[in-house]
Amino acid sequence: MPATARLSRQPRRRQVLAGSFAAGLLAVTLVGCGGADAPGSAAAGSAATATPRTLPAAEATTLSQLPARLAADGTTVLVGDPDARHTVRVYADFRCPYCAKSEAATGELLASAAARGEVRIEYTLASFLDGRLGGSGSVKAANAARAALEAGRFAEFHAALFANQPAEESDDAFTDRFLLDLASGVPGLRSDGFDRAVEGVTYRDWVGQAQDAFRASGATGTPTVLVDGEKVAGGAQYDRAAFAELLERAGIPA
């Protein structure tokens, strides 16, 4: 299915897109996570990894310094200086493997730009893959990310979730136990309140509202990335060099 697959209940399909954002990125075959809520099945209760992977020290340090808060709409998570000149908006589902590919290619670049005050990152967390595949990993991961926002550790935990995504999107691996183990690797995140929020899915209603905001946005799948309102196309969200060039063209030093 294409990187911005249809929200209708049509079968997923593959699409070849061309891009010319950087030398060598002339033709890229893309697939992405579509937004249809279709029934499916998932392996329940497995761990994403036996031992959570930690972020590189430099990246973790940068992320730990980024402020995050809810935007005025109540569903967007805003990371960085809210008065930054440039905006990058990201629509993603934590179970979507192509969102993880996008995060791997763009996350460090965006974090560095946000740390320099040049860009604010606006996240809308979708959770439609639970409906498509079965299970509750998307909702549980988004709920835990919302709890991390309350604890002042959203940026670090957001990155850690994607770094520890299960190998298959059908694997419903974001269990309470794994999410808490993952949170243990983020300094200052674990607390009685955070643990209760994860285990009790305290922010379930907010997760539903964020999914509604995703549907209403016009984004047709995940990942969808917009730089200063312009949708990133041609596969640049999966290629670090291409995305860096795109940011440069937008006036954001990479």
C-alpha cells in the first residue's frame, strides 16, 4: 500500500513513486500504513525485543532537553519552541513499520533542528492499526506516550517506542510490561503515577480524540510528514540525505 494509503476499506496495494530530492534517490518503491479500520489478527502478548534498545547517548541528551506540551487543539503534541519559525507536522501510528523507518531517517535531524530553536515538531498520534490488525498496541503505546508527556519525557519516550517497535506490525507487542520496561530506560520517567497511567490506560479518551484528529486532518495514511504545510513526497521521509536536503530548501539547516 502507498505511503499515504487510502482511508477507505479498499485492499492495500503497492505503488511506485519517483523522487528527486537527492542524488541517487531517483526511484523509490514505497509502502506505508493505510488508515482503514479493518478486522485482523495479531500475535498477543509478545515482547518487541527481549531487552529494550537504548538510544545513542548524544541523541538521548538532545531529546531530553526538548520541551513538549499539548497544543491548543488538545490533541497535537508540540515539541520544541512553540514560536519557532518553521513547523514540521508528523502523523504516525506506533505500530506502523514505515513510521519507524521515517523516524529512523528523520528523527535525529528534527530533534537537532528543534534543539536549535529552528523548528517546532507537531505530532498527531494515530491508532488505527489496532482496528486493522487486532490487539491494542497502538492505543497502549499512544497512551503511554501521553503519560510520558505529563512526566516531561515525551520526546525521549517517543523515540524509544519507535526504536523498539516489533519486527512485524501484526505483532501486538506493546504490552504494559514491555512499555514499563522501556520507560525504565528513560531517566526520570518511571513513577507510580506513570505506571498507573500505563496499566490503567488513563488517556484512552485522549488517544481516541487524537485518532479522530488524524481522520479529520485529510492525512490518508501513516507516516504523513509536512514541512511548513507542504507534504513530503517521493520517499524523502525515508531517506536521511533526501530529508536533510528538503529541510535545507525550506530554510532549515540540517
